[in-house]
Amino acid sequence: MSTTHLIDGHHAQRIARTIACALCVFAAFAVVTTVHPARAQDSGKSDVLTGAQLNEEKLLDVLTPDPDVQKRSLRVKATGSSRPTAPTQPSRPSASLLITFQTNSSELTPNAKQQLDVVGAALKNARLAPYRFTVEGHADPRGDPAANLVLSQHRAGSVRFYLLDAHGIEPARLIAEGKGDREVLNRAFPAAPENRRVTIVTNLE
């Protein structure tokens, strides 16, 4: 075999190794960009209002519907097409709060009542007065799912009753709904407090 052939062979091997390395780097990058959003989604910590974040102005901002979204929703309902189409549901404004309860109980703690006093003031504000809301109770995934569903319903009911009784909110404006452990925010840590939250959702209809 000639020297020229040997050089060409070594050159081809270097090219093949370079291509293989490039493919490995690309594959690693693809794995990182796929896995990282999932980790961010599981954390869920930025989705819950806590501490200084929970104030009347913040609640007014996050619970007041966008007028453009409402107009689009109304236009969809007004169409008179005879062909059935899938309904377009605009995302409903919502605020998740860390409302604490006694262990395995639906009794509100004093700290929870202080937070709900902020919620009550926001619901009576002129910006939110025209709207109705759903109070969603959430449970962490520990324990029996059926029991978690019942407990979350009772806790949502406790929040609703407190807002009616302490702040005079009209009963027709608030609906209590238990979600159980079906919508866990932090799957990496089942016992995380954000999994035992209460979410206030603005009803657009």
C-alpha cells in the first residue's frame, strides 16, 4: 500500500471521528433541552403566591380578565355555523395561594384567615365585583385519592364559607370545588406545600 493511501485513510478516520463527536454533542444538547423544561414544570414554586406577593393589587391584576380574551370568547359563541366545532375555551385568570389548614382537617389556621382577608378585599373591589369565581381545593398525592378528594372539597368549602361570612361576599359569586390530588404542582416532592393549595379561578361565563 502506498504512502498516499495511508495518509488518505488516516484523514478519513479523523473526519469520521469528528462527525461522531459532533453527533454526540448534538444528542446531548437535545436531551438537555428536552429534560430541563420538565424539571421547571415540576418545581411549580413560582406558580403560587406567598408572602409579600399576596396583596390586593396583585390579586386584582391576576384575577381580572383580559378584555380581548372576553371579546374573542363572545365572538366564538356568536357564530351561527351549523357544523359542529370544538369549543374554544380561553384560559381563565387564576391565583394559587398557600392556604394552611390543621392536619387532616378543613379548619382554617389564623394565618390562612389573614390571607383570605386580602382575598376578600380584592373580591369586593370594583374591578372584580362583576365576576364570579371558583374556589379550588387541592391536596398532595399522599394517602388515598378518594379521601384526598373529599378533604379538598371540604377545604374549598371552608374558604368559601369564610369569604361569605367574614367579608359578605354574595354566595352566588363563589363556587367550591375539590380537585383532590389530580393537579399536583410539584411532582418531585409530593409533600411540598404548594401541592396543598387553594386556587381562585375567575369564571368567564
